[in-house]
Amino acid sequence: MKNSKNIILGLGLALISFGCADLEEKPVGVFAPETFFNTPKDVETAVLGSYGVLASEPLFGRQFNSALMLRSDMVDIGNRATSAERIQVNDFNMDSNNGMVSRFWPVWFQVINAANAAESGGESLGLKAEEINPLIAEAKFVRAFSYFHLVRVFGELPYINFAVSDPTALKNISKSSEAEIYAGIIADLEFAKQWLPSKQKNDVRSRPTAGTAASYLASVYLTQGNYQKAYDEAKFVIDNKDLFGYRLEADFRSLWIAANADNVKETIFAMDFLGQVNVGSQNDDLIPNMTGVINFQPGTFGVSVPSLKVYQTWDNKDYRKEVSLVDTIVFNAVVRAFPEFTTPRPHIYKWTQSPGNSNTGGRFSDHNYIDMRYAEVLLIAAEAGAEVGKPGTETAGYLNQVRERARNWGGRMTNFPEDVSTGLTKAQLIDLTMDDRRLELAFEWKRWYDIKRRKLGESVFRGPNSLEPRTNFDPSRDYLFPLPNSELIINPNLAPNNPGY
Amino acid sequence: MALLFLLGCTPIFLKAQTRQVSGTVTSDAGETMPGVSIVVKGTTTGTTTAIDGKYSINADQGTTLVFSFIGMISQELAVGNSTILNVELATDISQLEEVIVVGYGTQRKSDLTGSVSSIKAAELTAFPVANAVQALQGRAAGVSVQANNGDPGGALKVRIRGGNSINASSDPLFVVDGFIGGTIPAPEDIQSMEVLKDASATAIYGSRGANGVIMVTTKKGKAGKTKIDFNTSFASQEPVRRMDMLNAAQFLDYTQEVLPNYISGGADTNWQDEIFRTGGIQNYQLAVSGGTEKMNYYVSGAFFDQTGVIINSGFERYSLTSNLNFNASDKITVGLNLFARREGKNGVVTQEGSGGANSAGVVGSSLRFMPDLPVTNPDGSFTIAKIGDPIDNPFAVASQREDENVADLLQANIFVNFDITKNLTFKTTLGAKTDNGRRGIFVPTTLNQGLNIGGGASISSFKNTNIINENYLTYSKIFGEKHNFSILGGYSIQKSQNTNWLARSQSFITNSVSYWNLEGGSVPQIPNSGFSEVQIASLYSRINYSFNSKYLFTFNARYDGSSNFSKNNKWAFFPSGAFAWNMKDEKFLQESSLFSDFKWRVSYGLTGNQAIAPYQTLARFSNVFTVINGSPVNAVRPTTVANDDLTWETTRQLDFGVDIGLFENRINLTADYYRSVTSDLLFSVPLPSYSGFGSQLQNIGKIENKGFELGITTVNTRGEFDWRTSVNISTNRNKVLELPDGNDILYGSGPGHLIGLGQTQILRVGEPVGSFFGWIYDGVYQNGDTFLPGGGFEQVAGGEKFRDIDGEKDANGKLTGNPDGRLNADDRTIIGNGQAKFIWGLNNDFSYKGFDLNIFFQGSQGNKILSYTLLELETLSGSINSTTEALNRWTPANTDTDVPSRTLNRTQRVSSRWVFDGSYVRLKNIALGYNFPRAMTEKVSISKLRIYVSAQNILTFSDYRGFDPEVNYSSAGATNSNRNLGLDYASYPNAKSLTIGMNISF
């Protein structure tokens, strides 16, 4: 009897525990996409995620913008013991296994995917246009922004403008042509221009406004050679600059003081980094480290350093040279001139002069990395206006606004660079504008795109006045980067790679 | 003889009556034997011999007394007229009666159909170790134990028959006294460890058995007088080897060759001397055990303290084990095992993931740091590297940085065993474990790393709970004397919950608060926390049938359901079958005097690897740190895509084995051939990046491990001079059979600050996991050589010369395998891998009179090492120190060398120059002990007193030029522990020890 009682007790124990098994997971601290979007605030949270990825080391923190900087004739390699992938990008002998490309390519698509998810989440709410379109417009802007960079760097590539829930379905898609991609970009920017506000909350410049969309439309049309439309959009921004809150900063140097970055009214769109917060590759910027003087700016790597000719051909009377380049540093109370620098050339100064609250060498700085500022819109208006035959008074006028600001040498007015004459020919004005772009927007990853859209490669790399001679520059290949080989292996439909790779 | 004499002298009683029978039990070596069990056959009356071997028991004349003791042949003697019955027991060198612990029960060795290795207590305590698993190294065929890093309390990599996975853990399952996933106590508290290797033995653990199972049985008390055991040892330790670096004068010469303006710092510091010290171990264990017929107990406290061979590093462990078993009634036995432990660790940075300006580790910087700088500047601050990366000096990093880890663990295991009938038993168990720890790290401003941020502090903690309940019935019966049948069936449920959190802050007023004042930091960092939960429910069963003890059949199965598994695949079934044939019992061998044992075994089955982490099958958005207008805002982005079909990994293993005994088991041989194929490997299948997701977890891929194990134990001589040998040797061939789309997967494992190393290893079909991938080094270019062009490759005399092996493309753009005259990424190939061709252990035990001598060799053959340490030091390009190899570098005056020239323009790259032979033979332990004679010790009530001296790791034969060939860099976490084998960077050297110790039993 005692035995059967025990048996029953034991079996009872067993049965109770059987009933306690629940194998369904209830995740805590994790977000599920299916149930995430309920209000516009959720859509905003998703859109903001894409900015977080833009402000990361593989994109504007270091890899992507450094690749563009090195590719141009304004920036060369300083420390030649740096990793081979950077040397290859700079020297035009990269291959499809290039490490810089394999680092930034996937992250661009994380941005695009985040934007697509936010857009689709917004559309799923079924709200009225006025309530939700500004946020959807932001998502579309981010996608357009990303593809605008990608199409200029890679040419044809897969165009994804929908939220992805089954990635294996995308395994065999083909590349879209540049025309298709540009069509998508323009459509997104038009929507954005229509629905984005004129100013964001607190006038932040790391979120787009209608002015941002119009400025980028101007740049897209300029790249395509559609100068009439480029001019129209640029003019639109210029005419409405007060509505959007754009103006040229009085002192050119104030653009590069990190502590002041959030107050720069010239910024049209920037990636916002916060000083000293270390959370992985997010918020990690190393442009100061990449451009600093190794031996006199401790913690820097001196990788991206302009050639000596950049310094020698830039007029000393130009304040912007003074701000953009550094040729002497006071180190341990001793003045050191550039021949004593580890790489004996003047270095880029824009990001190392005032990184604000930052770590060694300027890493994790407070900089906002500006991708478009008002000065560029003026330069676009000048160039596009000249191309379509706008009067010299107008086009030269735009150029001269930029030059006038440049004459303000930290509070003291100088007379260099002089105003441009209004009577120049179209060709002269365009040449002048291209050169003004080179100096005004120096080291801001603009020059390579200019070389590419105007097909200046042979003359700037192989011509007699080349700032960075590269006799191996091959115009049939080197205007484009190769798609990463790993992608072609996974999806053979992406073959062939860009010509020459 | 003595028996007959006594019989004759004793009055003979005519009537049979219960009376006191007494006597002395001795062994065949002449020693009296305490603890021998004496039972009146057919009753429950019993006793044990006392310390002097004497016993006394109530027994009727005509009954039989059964004398038994582990390791001795049992004897049954009839109680005759005499009241004195002395017995001499003979040593049983047969291992047939040995009892082996298997899943959910025990089996006699002769009945075993699976492949199981058994390691006894003596081998586990041969020398003091922080973790009992360390003592398994070289002891069992097919079991590989390696220290990843030599730090005190450091992690060990255990592999049974090779690594079965790539992205999931290949660690074996530990079962402690039946508690699946329990924690092992101090080595002195372990009775035995059984390693279950083939499917027949492991399938009963179902979805967790694929990597083998290590059963740990803790010591229990025995009926009889209370025993007190005290074991202590002290060891003095040094690093096994030092590296030969340039001294200040050589460094000056070496640096000025490329930096003519370099000025020496004036000192001559040997940085290895600054960071290494004589380390030590002290180990104490005190156990009290005993019992009666109805209960037994074992209580033990242990303390282990290791001072590391690098300053400011150490490990200590305090533990308490309490095992209690008692008979609640005739039919019910209850057991309660309690275990409590505290571990503390002081760590220094070694094997750092990135050793750049502010994160160089102690060993890495001791090799790189310029020898011409003193430890401190005249103002008392620590020196920092003057050229190159501004790293802190090694002494500063070791002594200034604080890293303290304290973890507490409580484990309880209760079981109740009902003997329902003679043949049917029911057992129910409840195990519970809670584990929590805290790690504090502080980087003060005396280090460059801390100076820039004003001091950085962090505290991280975790708390894990694990509960398991098992219920099973076992039925066994012998039908018709020949058919031995037993069946086991059970149900189990296990729940575990893991939580963790971390808080950090920077910029403090003073260094003295360390990490105990996070609110005082003016730059707080982002905290984080995490939670996960897993539940597993299972049904399992085993059937054993043997015919005449000659033909043995076993069938195992387990049906597991886990919450980790995806929606569509929650349950998994794992069966296995085995057959064994005791050929010795066949007519043609029965009378053989050559063979005392001859058993063939074959088994085949499926086991699983849980592999999937909690929530891994679900789609997810994750937080993204985003700043708007200078402040962080809430932001998320899609990071994971769901896989509703994800399933566990399955291993199918086939095993053929034979156990042979020769010359009455003086020679025992066990050999096994096995082949396992693991399929449905969990893979982060690279998705096209343009999908926005880097990868999706899918079940694609197969790995094969096949190999041969041989274990031989011999009793070479017996008697006064006793010499026994045991040797084991295992080979394993690991091969990737299938990868997603058959494509190569390239990945990198180099330290982050060695930029440009890029991809260093490859997963390729047909090759072992983790093969090294790089260029082939062909020596140094000489004047007049043709220099091969290539971006980033040298084209000068004195430069590194690499081989052009590929690059030509056919019409479709595919590589043809022909050289193209250019050096680039296409010229890379597989240059080695870290898997050993074979591993072995050779143990010799000698004893003569009271002395015992143990010599234990252990080794690994055929494994290669990719040394990032030597890559960093000997590329000879940069501003860091180098090894004395640099003295043989190419110069126009010294052209006959394969060490290239000194330069500043050489890219660091993975090539065959950095792949070294990691084979080694190591004298793991040599111990000489002396057992004081019983006669002497009994005078002070001591039953055993042994003192010994020993040395561990004192001889290592290896060609590897790094610290030690037993090393695995970047090998923690599931994926890396499989893919990163044989890498070395800035590792904490293993230690060699000189030990003295004492064992006392009262």
C-alpha cells in the first residue's frame, strides 16, 4: 500500500511538470517587426534608425568618405604603410576584393533597408496623407540620398525600393540600369520636396527638409548634365533660403568647429556624431585620425594627405587654404613646419583643428559631417546657369557670394579671392566654377564626383598640371568602383562586374 | 593454511547457532585492508573491516560470508566451526567487473555496447589544476583538451572526436551526478569521469549529445568508520618559455636603418622581465566521509589559489561539496548533493582583439615596446611608446589596469529512488543551479588609455538560473537465465533563464574610486541589459538485451522539444542502435589463455546539437544609436529576418570498436573507428548585401569527422616492483562536405590594429574547418631577380617574394589556375590549418616498496600555427621591436637569408612565412611520491600518508618560435571556437611548475 502511494506521488510529480512545458518563445527586450508600427511615432523611430547607420564608421565615419577623398586628385596617401586596400583605391589599381568596398557596400544597404522598412511601415498605417507623408517623405529622401551616392560610385547595381522580408527571393535579381536608378532617385526626391517641411523640429540639419530635397535634386540634375533643371532647383533653394534657414556662415572657419556644428546655418544635410560615445561602429568617426599629422597630432594615422602640389598651387592669400590645410603645428611648445611632419607635406586641417569633445586623435568627435551646404547650391546655380546661358551678372553673382565670404579672413576683410568679372565666356565661367568648387569644397568628398561627371580624369591625373600624377588612370575603367566580388559569387546574375574588373 | 590450523584449535559446537565470526582481511601484497565489505550471503547483514583490517559479524554456522572490495576479486567463504575467519583477497586486474556510468544508469564494462572512456580519481588529481577538465588532457582517446590561453582560470577547449559544427558550439555536454548542464566540483571531489563518445552512448541525450557527453560522478561516503582526507600541494610556476627580443643596442641599430634621426631613450629594459614573475599555486582540500548501512555522507571543502606568472593576475576558487545518501525505507533511497563555489579572478589584457594605441595588451606590448625606454619617466609617470602607435608600456598596462571578476554558484541535486519491485525502480530528480557574477574594470588616468577619457570604469553582471526535473522507470529482468533484458523510460523538463547587465562611465575626479562610483563619472556611457529564457521537454528510452552475455543489443532514443527551435520544427527525434559480440565467450576462444577478453562493437545513431540561441529564429528590429541635434534619440532598424523552418544540427555517427584483453587482462586494448557526419549546419548564409541583411540563419552545410582511436593499458610488472603503462592515440580528420551554394567562405581573425590583414582563413568544401588562407612566401628578392608587379607588393631587392600561382582568366572571367604574371588576391591559397593529425598521451606508473613514480607525456602532431605575434614583430616594417630574427635580415652585405630587409613600406599580410609547425611533445607531469608504511602511520591513527614532488610542463619539444604551441587566439564563442584554431596573438604563456604535496587519510 505504501508502495502504491509512492508510485502515485511520483507519477503525479511527473505529470505536473509535463504540464509546465511551454515551448513558445516570448522575447523580452526585442522588437518584432510585425507588431512594431502602430502610430506615426513608430515610423519616425524607424526613419531615425537610418540616420544612425549613416553616422557610422563604414560610411561617413571613415570608410566611404575616405575612399572618395583618396580617389580624387586633392587627396593622396600619406603613410604608405597603411592597408593595401586604401592604397589601391588611391592608386587606381583596386580589384573586386577591395576591403574598403566590402566594408561600406553592405552598410549602405542597411540604410536603404531601414528607410524601406520605415516607408512600408508608414504606408501600412493607412492614415491621411498630411499625417504620414512627411515621414514617408523622409524615408524616401534617405533612400534617394543613398542610391545617389551608390550610383555615382558603382554605376549599375540592384535597386531595392521595398521592405525586404524574404531576402532569399532577391538572390537572383539583376542590376538596374543607371537610367532606372536615377529615375527612382528623382521620383523619391520630388515626393520629398513636396511633402517635407520647410524646417525640421529645432531646425536640425541632420534630418532633411524640402530645401534639402531641392538641393539634392539640383545636384542630381547637374550630375546628369540636365543643366536647365539643375539651375531651376538651385534657384528655387536660393530664392527660398530664408524659408529654409540657409545662409553662408560669415567665417569659413566656423564650419569646422565641432562644438558649434549643430548651429551652422549653412548646413543643408549632415551626419551627426556625438563626442566620446563608443557603441561599436555606430557614432565612430575617424576622419580626424585619418587626416592628422602622425608625429605632432598624437593618435592620428596620417593616411589621407594631399600631395604637395595641392598646397603649392593654392594661393596663400586664400583664407580657405589657411583653414583647410595645416603647414605648421605647435607641438610641446615648439613650432614644427611641415617638412618635419611624418609625411613631409601639409595636412588636411578641416577636421583636426577643432574636434570638440573627442578621444585621442579626434576619434569619437562631435563633428557633423556635412554632405551638402549652401555654398555648393550657389556653385551649382553658377555652373548650371552658365551652361544654359543665364546672364553673366546672375551667374557670376552666385560665384561672388562664395568668394566674398572667403575674403573674410577671420574677421579681417581681405581682397582675395577677387570677384569674378561678369563678362566671362561660358567656357571660362564654367572652368572657374569647377576650380572654385575644388577649393571651396576641398576634402569634402565632392571632387571625385566632379572629376567623374565632367570626365576630367585624364587631364587631372595624366595632364601636365596634374596635382596627383597617375599615369595608369584608365578612363574606360577607373570612373567606377568594382562591385564586391562576394556579391557576384552569391548572385551570378550581377555579372559581369564593371568593365575592367 | 592458517584457516585449517585455527579450525583445529577451536572447540566444535554441535548445534548451529548465531555467533560472532571475526578475522582479518589482507591483500595479496600483504597489507591489511580496511573498508572491505562483508555480507552474510542472502541477507542484509553486513559490515566493513576496520582500519586494521579486522572485522566482526554475526553469522550462523553454515552460512556464507561474501568479502568484496573494489579492485579485488570477491571471495565467498562458508562459516565453519571456527569463529575466526581470515581472508586474503587477490587484486582483480580484470576490468570486466568495472562499473561504468552511462546516461541514466550504470553498466558493467563487459555489457557495454558503446564507446566510453573512463578516467578515475587518481588521474584527475595527479597535479593541482584550476578546473578538473584540465586533468583530462591526454588521458582518453578521442578527447582533446587545450588551453586557449594560459591565464589562471582561463577557458579550455574540449573536443570529443573533432569539432562537429561551425557556427554552433562544439563543446561537449557535462552531466554532473545526473544533472544535465551541471557544474563540476573541485577535482579532488570527483570519483570518476566517463566520456561518452559514440551515438549509442550519447543518443539518450538527444538534441544535446552530438558533441559527446562527459559524465562526472562525485565522491560518496562508504559505510564504515569515518574517513578524513586531507590533500595539499604547493607549486612554483614560471612561463614555459620566453621569446628572444632585440635589446636596446640592437634595437637602436635596427631602427636607425630606416629612421636615421631616431635617438635612443637611453635605457635597456627587458620588458618580459618586467611583466613576468614567479607564480604559484596553493591547493588544499579536506574531506570527511563515512556512513552506515543505511546512509552515507561526503563533505568536502577545497581552496585553490593561483598567482599568475604575469604580475597582477591570479585566480582563486573556494568550494564546498556535500553529498548525502540515505535509505528512507527498505525501498526508498534519497540523495542530496549540494555544491557551493566562489571563484575570483584578477585578469590582465592578453589575446586582445585589437592592440592599437589604447588597447595594447600586456604580452603584446611587452614584445613590441621599444627596449630603450625605462619603465617610468623621471617624473614618475609611465613611459609611452615614442614612435609608432603611442601604446602604454607593458608594466603600466599590467599593474595599473584593474579587472576583477567574482562569481558565486549554488547547485543542489536531489533524487529519490523507489524500488517498486525487485525488477522495477522509479527515480525522480530535481536539480537547481543559480550562478551569478560581477566583473569590474577600471582604466585609470596613469595609463594613456585612461588619460584621454579621464578614467573609464565599467561593471557588468550576470545571473543565470537552471532547473531540471527528471523522472524515469527502469525495469530489468533475466528470463530463462540467458535472456537479460532491461528497459528504461523517462521524461524530463528543464528551464533556464539568463540575465545580464552592464553600466559604464568615464571621466572621474580621482582614480581611487575605481569602478565603485559610476555616478561620479561626468561622461556616462550607454548602459545595456539582456534577458533570455529556454525550456526543454524530453521523452527518452533505452532498451538493453543480451543473450547469454554474449550477444548484446542496445537501442536508445530521445524525443526533445525546445523553445529555441523554430515554429515549424519544435520537436526532434534521436535514435541509436548498437550491437556487441563477446567473442571471448564463443567456444573457440573460451579456453584461450592468450585472450581474456575479446568484444566487437558496432553502433550507429543520430544525435543533435541545439545550436540555436534564444530568439534567433524570429525577425527583429534592433536599437541603433542615433544622434539628432546633439542628443541621442530612440531609433531602430531591421537587423534580422525570420526563419520559421530553422532546425537543430544533426550528427550521424557510425562506430566500430573492439576491446581485447590479453594474458588475463595484463594487456588491454581498445580500438575504435568512427565516422560522423553533421548536417543541417547552422549557417549565417551570406545573403546578398543589397537585401539589407548580411545573412540569414539557415540549415545548410555538412561536416565530417572521421578517425581512429587506440587505447592500450598494460600491467608490465606486478608485485613489489609494479609498472603499468597506458597509452592512447587518436587521429581525426575534419572535413567540410558542403557549404551554402558550394561557395568558399572567407573570413578574417586578425587583431584589429593589424590593418590590411583582411581575410585570413577560409571554409572550403573538401578542406578542414578554419584553414589558413594566404600567399606563398618564396623568400627574399635578390638583386637581378624579376620583380612581380602587384599593388601593395614589394618590387625591390630585399623585399618579400611571393609566388604567382593564379590570376589568368578565361573567356567567362573565371580563374583558370594559371599564373598571370601579377600578384594579387587571386594568388592566395590554403597554407595550413590548426587541426592536429593526431594527439596522444603516454602514462607510466611505477611503484616500488613505498615509492611511486608517475611519468606522463602528452603531445599533438601535425597541427599548424598561424602566428600573428610573429607576423607583427617580424614583418620588419614599422616602429616596434622585433625578435632576434631581425639580426639575420637581408642587407646588401647579408643576402643569403629568407628574412627580408628592414623597411617602412611593407604591408602586413598572411603568408606561409607565418605558418609554423605546432607539433609538440610535452612532459606533462613527472611525480615521485613516497607512501609511509602503514605500520608507522597507524601509530598516530593515520591510515595513509603520502608526500610527493612533481613537475608539470617542464619539458616541451616543439619547433614553434612563439611562447607555446598550445594556444588558440580568438577562439571564444560558438563560431570562433570552431573556426579559429591554431592562431596565436599576444597570448598569456602557459606555465611550468614545480610542485610538492601531501595526501593524508585518517
